[in-house]
Amino acid sequence: MILGSHVGFKEQQLLGSLNEALEYDANTFMFYTGAPQNTLRRSINKVYTDKAKEVMKENNINIDNVICHAPYIINLANKEKNWDFSINFLKQEISRCDEMGIKYIVVHPGNALKEDRQVALNNIIDAVNIVLDTQNKCTILLETMAGKGSELACTLDEVKYLIDGINNKDRIGVCLDTCHLNDSGIDISKFDDYLDTFDKKIGLKYIQCVHLNDSKNELGSHKDRHENIGFGTIGFDNLINVLNNPRLRDIPFILETPYYMDKPPYKREIESLKTGVRVTEQEDLVK
């Protein structure tokens, strides 16, 4: 079981992220290289990176399972709205990942806004092809989205269209998000059926990460509001089944559940998922 949560990237950069993950008894984690809402970035400190790699080895954490997430301000779908900026900023983030030895970066494919949806899908393909036409090594994982507003990649057909159009198949993959799947209309209680369809249309080899989140919303709501594990509409048993699915055994699972009472719930949620014993009172997540 490769299980962790999103963590901060402030003091001591990658080393600080790792230390936070270890507090939660995680064996992987996901981080942003700076605030996800802006472009402010500090240079990568090699001393912190090297020390983080040393501590990872001491704690049997494989850096190949550590995930970076691209900032939300990137939108590859609309050429009228900072498209060139998004491409260049994503290139920069990928270079920072390479500098740290991070193998995967998760990217929200984008919002069409006022653009035609088919045109917007082609814009994403064009952008990813430009980004991947470099000497960088980091792989882009396109995240499955809830379909909020004009979000793209909220159906398997859209995800397939994007994958089919990307030239460098060795550096592209998919990150599933259980909350987004639920909110897009996928019944997580029938997750094996979804994997069957994914395998037929795209291929399971492209799934390289799962964001394991409960949802505050009903099936097909297209709202994208995460909930703590076992306290949403997906439910503990369904999420346990996703986590323990043998077809996803060797990939990292990342919690992006919300803080409760301004405190991180991840240590208790990870313990609950590992043992299979559900936390019944939300307050107990942060005790």
C-alpha cells in the first residue's frame, strides 16, 4: 500500500514536505513547488533535496512514488487566456521536478471558458506536445476532473482523446480522483466496471496515481468538493475497495481531504485506511 497526502513545501522545501509526511506515517506524499495560486517560486535548494533523499532511503520511501502537483493557475485549454504563459510556467515546474528527481507532475487539463469544447481539447494536446518536446524527464499526469463549469477531461472519452493526441506517450499518464469521478457521474461502488472501461478505451498502464478523496456531493453533481474519508457520499467501504484494488497495487494514493477544525486529518485517515477500521466521529480525525 503506497499511501500519503498532500503536504506543504515551505521551510526546507522537499525535506520539509517529507518530514510532514513522516508525521502522518505516510510512505509517499504530494506537494506543490510553491503556492498553487501564484507564480512566486524560490530556487530549489540542493542541500534540502539531497538530505530529503537520504531520509527517504532511511524510511523506505521510494522517490519515484512522490508526486508534484502543478499550480491551479495553469490553463492549457484556452489560447485566448494566458496559454503561452501556462505552457512556459508548466515547463518551469517540470524543470524544478527534474532538479529534485521527481518523476510525476499532476496537471488539471484546463477549462474551455468561452472556447468551443473540441477546440479546447485540441489546445490542451497542442500545449502538452510543446511542453513534452524538451529534454526534461518528468511525466505529466492528466487529472480526471468533475466537470465543474467548463472543465475538460471529465469523461473517459475526453481523456482518451487527449492521450491519443499526445505524441510522447512515454511521458504522459493519468491521475484518477475519486471525488472528481463521483461528481462527474461515475459510481465508485462499481469501480471495477470503470477500470474495465478505462482499460478498453485507454489502457490501465496510463494510471500512475490516484487522489483518494470522499465527496460532499451527490453522484453527477459536477461540483468538486472533497470530504474526509468515510464522511461523504462515496463512503469508507467504497474507498477502501479502490485503495485495495489489485489492478492499482503499485501506484501511489494521495489524500486531498480537507482540514477539520483547522487541523490536518491525514495521520488518522491513513491509519484508518491501513487498518480498515473506519473513524466514526469526525472530531476523532484530529485528536
